[in-house]
Amino acid sequence: MLAQELADPFETARFRWGPIRFTPTLEITSVGHDSNVFNEFEDPKSDFTAGVGPAVKLWMRPARTHFSLSTGAQYLYFRKYDDQRAWNADHEAKWEVPLARLRPFVAGTFVNSRDRQGYEIDARSRRRDQSYTVGATLRVSGKTQLVGSHRRSQLRYDERESSFGAELATALNRRAAESTFQFRYALTPLTTFVTTVDVGRDRFDVARVRDSNTLTVLPGFELKPFALISGTIFVGFRQFDPRDSRLPDYRGVVAAVKAKYSFSSTQLEAAVDRNVAYSFEETQPYYALLDYGLTVTQRVTQRWDIVGEARLQQLAYRNLAPGPSLIVTTPQSAAGAEERLDTGRVFGGGLGYRLNETTRLGLNVSHARRTSSAARRSFEGTRVFGSITYGTQQ
């Protein structure tokens, strides 16, 4: 949200209606066969599935201020298991006041979805996330900016949602506060060096053992689309301190990488996510996540392309030591027990056909497999699906 834009979206929007500029999109995704709808260990269930949803981005300039809104919805369809059908909605708004050197802003988000959340929850669970942010950007010079902001958010699972017997609302509902300080320096017109410092805290409604304070220092680069390598590359350090002494802390490397490199008719896209995430497990309240992958797109002709993808994930769980308020129910719960490591692999490929600059048809095959020492957590499944994307540059 704080990244510099290559072009003013208000001027490049596809449509205009009075003072409003907007760009609509439509995505029809996952139209096809899923061999394991519930990610089950035994007796997997298959079904025909589809997802369809419109979205729109709009911009306004009331009284020389800048207002932007992104809103979208998606309907998930299952032919046989109709209890899995759901509407998802995602909204984000931002209002900025450009002054001579200072640019104050306020922003808000609201997400209401019933889908798989994170890397370990297999159930499609209803969750509502909302946040608001206040901050300002200070232009120190033609190349240097300082950004400060404060964000408050809350995450709420529906009280009826559960996963492997665990009530998700009890385990994961929480409030968070985060203060962010950012230094930005434009090395070139296409490359910006950024250092971000986040100081945050999470406070849980019920599962107070997960309460934590955190400090993250994340330097890296923002690379605009016309650069040889485009995207974002950030590698830094996170200090994750649970307030309960029975839960071990985490001090180590974190990373957020999503970068593209194109040569001739081939495009490589690499993604790396290294961080800490909360688990719904009572005796393993969080895990260190490593998710990395590579996507190769080969343009065969002006309209046809071939895509291949490989992704690997590791979830290294941290054990909670036994204590007065902890009921030990499994051997892995005991202090000093071997910590659990789940691994996931996703391999896939597909064909794409571009009807024009903003419309693409796709046909993809994807096979996913997860292995875990926890009972009934391992699974594998294959999805064959088509997609149609309209409104975004292809």
C-alpha cells in the first residue's frame, strides 16, 4: 500500500464517470475437478468446483485529496458438497492529503471470507479481518522519503468453526497493534531501497498463551515493472517474544520475496516467505514457516504460453512446555519432545491463451501433497481446472 506507483492510476484507469476513474476486473477460477475437496488422509472426496467474482478499483480527487478504493467479491461453487459454497468479500480504502512535503493518510481494510486460511487449516472456515491505519509520508528530498504509520487490526473466526476438534475462535481470535517506520531511497527511477522497522503486539481473546511482542527489521528493494528484475526482495530479522515463559521465542531470519526476471520469451518468477505464524494446536501454538517456489512461463507464440510451477513448504512447530494451566494430551506435548515438522509440495503446469491485452484463458493441473507426523494430517490431491481473467494486463 505504501509502494511508489510507476504511473498515476487515476490517469491510467480504463473508465471515467464524472469525477470517478475506475478499472473493473472479472475472474472465473478453479473451474474443474478437485480430487480431494477436504484434504483428507483417508477416503478423499472429489467434486466439481468453480470460483467466480468481480472486482473494481476506483480513484477520486475530491478537494485536491486522493481517495482510492478496491473492492471485490467471489462465489465458491461446489456441485456435490453444497455446504462448502460461500461468498467471499475483500475491501480496501485509502485517503491521502498531498501537501508540500507531507502526505498524511488513513486506510482501512475489511475481509469476510470462508476459505482455507494459512497453511495448516484444511477446513473452509468463516473469518472476518478488519484493520485501520493512520500515518504520513515525509518527502525529505527528491530521492528520500520517511514513512510512519500505526495499524490496529482484529481477526475473528465464526464461533462454529473448528479444525480437528479445535475451536478456531477460541484458539486464534485476537487483536493486534503495529507501528511501522520506513526509510525509502530511490537508487534509480526503477529501483528503491527500503528499510522497514515494525514493532507490534498480538493479544488473544482466550488463548492468552499466544500473546506476544515482536520486532522486525526488514531491508530490501522495490523493483518496478520495467526493471531487469521486477518485484520486491526483502530479507531481514525478526524477534518474536511470547509473553508466556513456557513458549520458546524465535529470533532469526525472515524474508518476503516476489521477483520476476524476463529474458527473450521466458519469464521466471521466484517467491520466498520466511516468517512466524500462529497455529490452532493447543500444545504447539506457533510454527516457523518456510515457503518457496518457482514459476516458469514460456511464451510459445504471441498468444499461447506454457506455465510450470513448483512450491515447497516447511512448518516447524514449537512446543509449549507443560505447566499448571496446560493439559498434556499427547507425547509431543511434553517438554523436550521432538518438535513436529510438516512438509508440503505442490507441482503443476498449464496452458494459457491471450484473447487480447486484458483477457486470458487458462487450463491448469496441480498436484499437492503434505506429510506430517500428526495423525491424519497427511494428504494428497490433484486439481484440474480452467480459468478466465478479464481486466488486468496480461
